Amino acid sequence: MPDVARRVFASDRMPLAVRYTELLATEGVVRGLIGPREAPRLWDRHVLNSAVLAEAIPPAASVCDIGTGAGLPGLVLAIARPDLSVTLVEPLLRRTTFLEEVVAHLDLTCVEVVRGRAEELHGQRTFDVVTSRAVAPLERLLGWSMPLVSPSGALVAMKGQSIHDEIESSRGFLREWRCGEPEVFSVGGDVLDHPATVVRVPWADPARIGWPLAPESKRRGQRRGQRAAKREVS
């Protein structure tokens, strides 16, 4: 465990972080959730990299981590920030089994594990923050994540250096689906050798969202069709 970890995890949460990292290095590798070559660098590359995302999460927020895999970053956030309510969404059984075992072992009562895809929660639940770590290009990630974002919430995803290019290629999608202007910033500058890059995408107008999230052009077409039908009836 690097000494810098003590600047990320409170003293009473440090044993949980250590135990989780041990489970990643053992059961995680055995079950194929973590590559054997990743084991020696779990702290720097994965655990601390995920933990610093807590800088971008507001207090007492409900967080949904889609495509969480072995619990990165969602499970680490739950360890670092006990004030958060975290839902881990993952479609693969072997991964959710591992997650459920870790949650039970560490007694993380603020964590819920959901086996399924993000799309299966659309129209059913929303969260203050929807996060992910290296899951998909931004446009696809927005389609999975934004239907889960509450009116006052935001997508807060960990991305690579190509995020600015991804934003530009997603401009049409951002306008069509009425997303706010993406904000790109770094976290972990005082902890990591290479700070993590994060993109935050809120709603442009919290009063004009809902599910299903039909593009505005489609909504206008639907309204015109409804008005035409009324005229025919009358």
C-alpha cells in the first residue's frame, strides 16, 4: 500500500481499501476479472485512480456505476465515501457474483449490486451521478447514462486524453438530446503521478427532460401528428 493512499482514504476506511485490493489481486485474478500483470500495480493504476473521482461527487449523492466490472470506480467510491449510496450495474454473472461477495465481506451496506445492462434501468430509476471508467466512446456512453441521470444530476465519467475529440464528434447528439455543455477537468493531481481526466455532462434544462428521451425533432413530429388526428376527428 503506497503512503499516499492515506490521503485518499480515511483511517477507518483504510482497512476496507486494503482488503478490497487484496481480493482484486487474488480472487479477481483467479476469476479473470483482473489481468495477472495488473496485480502489482493495482493501487496506483486502479484503486487510487478510481478513488480520486470522489473529488467530483457531491455529498450524500446517489451514484450509479455502469459497466462496473470488478467494482472500478463504484466500489472504490463506496469505500472512500461512506456518505454515498452506490449502485453497481454489471451484466456478467461472474463479475456480479464477485461484487456481491466483496460487498458482503466488507459489510458495505450502502452498496447495491444489479446484474444487467444500463438500458434495463431506463425509465425505472435515476441517480444524482452516473459514472463509468473506460466503458465506451462518449456518444454511446451518453445514450446509456443520461436516461439514468436525475434532473439536477450529471454524468461524471473517467475518460482518456481523447475526450475533447469525443466531445466534438458528439455535438449533434448533445444538442439533440438536450445535454448541457460538457466540462472536462482533472482529479487526483496531488495524489497521482498522472491525474485522472473526468468529463461531467449535466442537463441543459432540468425542466425539459424525461423518459423516454425522444429527440426534439421527433417530439415535434409526434405533436403535429396528434394535432392532425384531432382535426380529423372533429
